[in-house]
Amino acid sequence: MILNERIAVCPGSFDPITLGHLDIISRASSMFDKLIVVVMNNMNKSGCFSPEERKELIIKTTCGLHNVEVDIYDGLLAEYAKSKNACAIIKGLRAMSDFEYEFQMALTNKKLNPNVETLFLTTSSENMYLSSSMVKQIASMGGDISSFVPAEIHDDIIKRISSKKD
Ligand code: PNS
């Protein structure tokens, strides 16, 4: 362990990881000594990929980023950040519609763990309307998802979604 290492966590459902997520992860990884991408449970969403599958897909797409680790955690984000000694939680913001919910989560997490700051990175304009649910919907109807997901995992996603339909 490096002394005074600056660690951030980037939480999400990642069901599955998209180019929008990857953009946020790679930009955040250049701002910290270590970035832990953590697959978590969003109580408002039902998952398609298992947490282990999501983790594998993230590993496949981030293996070129030397300071990125990938983990799974089923609990409170504030507790996880504390256990990892993280100073920041990184979230991507797409449109203003994301803001109210993210703002509420950031304030709650600050209350639960005052030592961690939530930082928002604005998405790049080409990923503004991109979401995992859109990717799943397009793929399940046989559409082209190649401009929405990293090339390394394109076939894995198609295969998995087709197997769900059978
Ligand atoms: O990618 P998502 O679905 O927007 O990510 C939301 C996620 C998983 C980060 C959020 O639901 C979360 O933090 N879940 C863990 C449980 C938790 O800490 N809940 C309280 C947050 S205020």
C-alpha cells in the first residue's frame, strides 16, 4: 500500500457496462492513485446480468487501466467507501434529470460517511442519452449496440441477452 494513496470508488449497477460508464471510469482513473469500480445493488432496478457477470465485463473493458480495480459489494456505499479508505465517490451525470436523485444520494452518503466527497463528472455529449437499459432493450430486439458498448464485450452481451430470451 502506498502511503497517502488517494482512492476513489465508482459505484453503479453496470448492468451491463456501457461506453458512457467506461468514459467516466477512464477519466476518473487519471485523477486518483486508485479507482475501485464497484458493482452494487440498486433497489429500484431488477438486474439482467449477475453481479459476477457484470464484474467480468468490467474487468474485460478496463484491463488497460493500470490503477483500476473491480469489486462487488452488497451493502451501503458509504460503508464500502469507509472500508476502502476512499476519499471520493465518483458518479457520472448525464442530463439534469439525473441530478435530483444523485444529489439526494450524495447528501445521504455524506451524512453516513462525512469523510467521503461525491464528485460528479459530466458525461461526454455523445453518451448523453446512453443507458444500460437502452442497450438491453436494443439488443433484445436484434438492434445494433456496437456504438454503445465496448467492442471487447459486444459479443458477450449479445450472447447473454439472446440466451435470456430462449
Ligand atoms: O448505476 P446506478 O443504478 O445509478 O447505481 C446506483 C447505486 C448502485 C450506486 C446506488 O443504488 C447505491 O449506492 N446502492 C447501494 C446501497 C446504498 O448505499 N444505498 C443508499 C444510497 S443513498
